[in-house]
Amino acid sequence: MARIITFGEIMMRLNPAGYLRFVQAEGFDATYAGGEANVAVSLANYGMDAAYVTKVPKHEIGQCAVNALRKYGVDTRYMVRGGDRLGIYFVEKGASQRASKVIYDRAHSAISQATAADFDWDAIFEGADWFHWTGITPALGGELPAICLEACKAAKAKGVKISCDLNYRKKLWTTAEANKVMSELMPYVDVCIANEEDAKDVFGIEATGTDINAGKLNHEGYISVAQQIIDRFGCEKVAITLRSSISANDNDWAAMLYTEGKAYFSPSYRIHIVDRVGGGDSFGGGLIYATLSGKAPQDAINFAVAASCLKHTIEYDFNLMSVAEVESLAAGNATGRVQR
């Protein structure tokens, strides 16, 4: 069984019921999630040995975050305890032409105050096959850029494959800050995951002939983006998710995997969205699973996109789909008929 290590911040998610706006809410549903935690849950659901590394407060709310991952079989032994608070994010689900909204309350969270001494990477990567992190983690500041670099060096020393989802967040750092830090980390990355905007925002690499606001995507432009990332950083593979937004509820969803000079495009799905938060993480989890399972590039990108398509139908961040359910959709069973 493949062993995957993921590293990042887990937070409490608070959202009004249904499609209520923040100002209408008289209560909030509480769940726990974060980019790399979401990937770990996906992989655990697929039957893989997934461990999550982070730092959470040593009190009951921190324990709630630990329990949320344990529930789905994620290895939590490397979740360090300390710090004063768990980060929070508020989610208001959009509808029709009203966009979804996310408000963060994560300043001074436990993970942002982590130090290099908190993590014994040699021990963490013992027996590991894969390491996954996102651009959100170094963006949290403090010692985290240096900690990410130390983790990548330790993973490489043990022959562990590394994937990174660029996940640029303008509320966390500027494009200049992201470029400086990520340019130092990316040479360690074997598989780079991005969306239509990440490569442009972080590295100034832009797909030509594309207008994401108008839903116009140019395949040749994304092939060029992938090749430029490989040329600059030496990645083995680049995966780019392709989202055409019709409304807050309805999107067209596809992706490209580029490796060894060839592009593989998935089928495109018209999805009616229940909850899109965590959609990119479910894609990453699907791609890691498919790659470690030995799937050919076309089958790997088809699996990852099908997994993410299904996540958009599930409330909250975690993708709670089985391998069989994902493979059924990837094989063309997209009718949504009742299973009896």
C-alpha cells in the first residue's frame, strides 16, 4: 500500500445553512478541513495509507480537527500540538449569478507559528512514497517557507515523489512574494498542479487565447503553460484544471495532464454544484491515487477529473467517494440514476 504524507493547515469551516447569506445567518454549521487535509481524506477513502502533518492547539477545538481526520482513517500521529488558536474560515455558498464568498480568520493560527523544531522530517518520511503540499502553506508566513523547503529536501533525500498545488491566494500574499518563495521550492516538485490563473499569478506564465471570465479556454495555450513550467523548474508532470463557469451553480469541468512532451485532456463534465470548496483538492487526491496506482496518463487524468466532478456534489470540503464510484463515472456512467 502506498504511503502519502501531506502538510498544511487544517481549519474550522463555518457556514450558514443552505444558501443563506452571512448577514441572514442565526447559526453556522461547523466542520474541519484544509487543502492538504482534504487530499489526505480522499486518499484514505481510496484505501491508501495517508498521513497528515500540521500543528493545532492543545485544547478541545484542536482535538476536534484531529478527530475529523481520524474519522476517515487518516494517520494523525504527526499532528503537532501547540499554539493558541485554530484558523477559521467562513463560507457563503453562491447561487446563480451570486458568487460564493470565503472570509478567513486565520491570523496567528497554530500552524503559522510553527517552528522547524516541530517536525522531524526524516522520521515523517520513513517508508513514504509521496509528499503533497500546496502554495497556501508557505503563504502563511513565519518559518513556513523555510519549513516547506526543509521538508522538500528531506523528501528528495529519501526518494519520495513530491506534488504541489500552486493554490495562489491573494488574501495571503502578493504575487511578488509568491514568486520569490515558490521559485525556490518548485525545483523539488515532480508533479505541479494548477488552475487557469495560478501559473499567471505566481510565475507570470499565461495561457494565450484564453478568457476565463467569458468561459473561453484555449487548449494550445495550456500546453504552452505546462511546457514553460517544466522548462523552468524541471517538473515531470503538470496538471491544469480547466473550469468554465456558467454560473455559481453550473460549471463545465475538465483538466489536462502534460508529461514527456504530450498533453492528455479529460472529458468535460457539466456539473451542477452542491459545494465547490475542496474541488481542486479532490482533483489532486485523484491524480495522486491514479499515479501511484500505475494508471496511464490518459486514465490518470480521467480519474482525477471524475473524482473532482463528484466532489462538487458533496457538502463541505471532503471528497467522500470510493474508487469504484469514481471509476464508474470515468467509464461513462454519468446519468446519476438511482443505484438499487
